[in-house]
Amino acid sequence: MRDASLTLSRACYFCLLLIGLTALLLFTSCASIAPTERLFLGQSNSLLTVMDGTCNETSFLPENRLELDTQEALDPNTISLLGWNIYKGQRAGWEKDLLEFSTQADIILLQEALLDDALKRVFDDQEMYWSLNNSFRYKGREAGVLIASKVQPLSQCGMRHSEPITIIPKTMLISRFSIQGTTEELLVANIHGINFSTGLGSYQEQLTSLRAILQNHQGPLILAGDFNNWSEGRTGIVEQLAEALYLEALTFSKGKRTLFWGQPLDHIFYRGLIPVTANIHSVKTSDHNPMIVTFKLPHYR
């Protein structure tokens, strides 16, 4: 029985290697890897700045909190979040779906976001701030993970790790927000997990580096995204990260998450918050289904 399991595992990794090499060939035909990591920040369809926002262990310490000109802050009674891998907007109708779902969210976490005019229009319609941590350029546009929000973040930083097989980077983005009526601040992390690797080393390294940043935050925290945890070993690493950060896994009352080899890839973990609603919507406009959740702070009604 053990020999059969090993044979199956090797076959799966061989298939993954072929998929990865195929993805690399398709990627290089219309995309290029961004030579340096950059955060692209904007509001209302305007690019405000491009900056080197690489995370370090002091990025989100209290003394590094920024004082903003505006008094915008999240409502402690209802903090809504949308998490969705939008598949680089390659399927028709994604813009309509994103616009519909974004009206329900204070914070939007996108993976495989392509920073084109169509995406910017969605944020313009919602008068949202947005930041993207670039991974590569696809069809002449920056692509990576993105966080958009109705309130201006206090600060943000990004992280990037290259996949061993394809060399295509996977990125993470972290933002911090004020909450009305409290000195507590919400830290939100958006992850696109390393996908194509035959071992666990690079995947472990990516999540360990994320832990080093998140563990310095003492308040409420949300970690969400496409973790690409398609094996039991990867799922174990995700569970270890959640345990180390005292995070709970969100359960969904409606809808189904995307599965690969029997494992759900999209997750929302949280602490210091109470889930009020949590739903997944089935769509045809991406190979992942969007997750929409509403939280509140425990000491608010």
C-alpha cells in the first residue's frame, strides 16, 4: 500500500513538472518577469506613486504607523472583505462580477490581478485606494497581488518569492488599517502561494518569511488568498503558520472553494475578529470562486 502511495505521489509530481514547464512556455510568449519588486499605489483611476515597499521585520511596528491627512477608518461593527483570484482577467465578464462583488466589500484582496484600465475602472467606480505588488508584466501590464480598500491604509509592504520550476515570482502584500473608536489596527495580508515545486522547501520558505512579518503585529489580523496548498504537506505548513499566529480558519456557510487534488486552495484566516457572514459565489469568470466575508470586532455590537 505504501509503495502504491509513493508511486502515485511521484506520478503527481511528474505531472506537476509538465504543467509547470508548459506554463513557463505559455508565460514567456506574452509576459516577462519584473526585474525588481515594486508597489504600485493609486486612487480613483490615478497612479499616485511607485515605490520600493519590501517588507522587513519593522514594517508594521506601532512606531512606524503613518499619520494620514484623512480621518478614514474601518467601521468596527462591519468589516467586509472580498478575496478572489481573478485569473488575470482572461475570461469574459470578470469586470462585471468584480464590480458587483466589490460593492459588498470594504477591502478587496485579488490574486493574479492585471493592472489595466478595466481593473482601474472598477476601483474608480468605488472610489477605492489600491496597491499592487508586482510579480511580472503580462501583455504590457503589471500583474501580481492587489489590495483595494474604501479607506486609506496606514501603510503597506510587499514580498516576492520565485518558483523553483518556472522562476515566475509569487507575491504577497500586507496593509494596515485604522478602526473607528479604538487604537487597535487591522493588519490584512494577501498571499499568492508558490505553485510549481516538487518539494516543500520553497513553499515553507515563503510562508516562514510571511510569519516573520505578521508575528510582530499584536492586534486583529486577516490572512487570505490563494495558498496553492494542493498537497497534504503544503496544507500542513499552512496549518502550522495559522497555529503560530493564533489564527482561526474561516468556514463558509454557502458555496464551494476551488479544489486541486482534493485540497481547497483559497482560504481566509483571522484572529481578534468575529465572523458575521461568510459565503462563496460560483462564477464562470475565473478558475477560482470569490469569497466574501463580514467581520466585526468582539467588543462592538
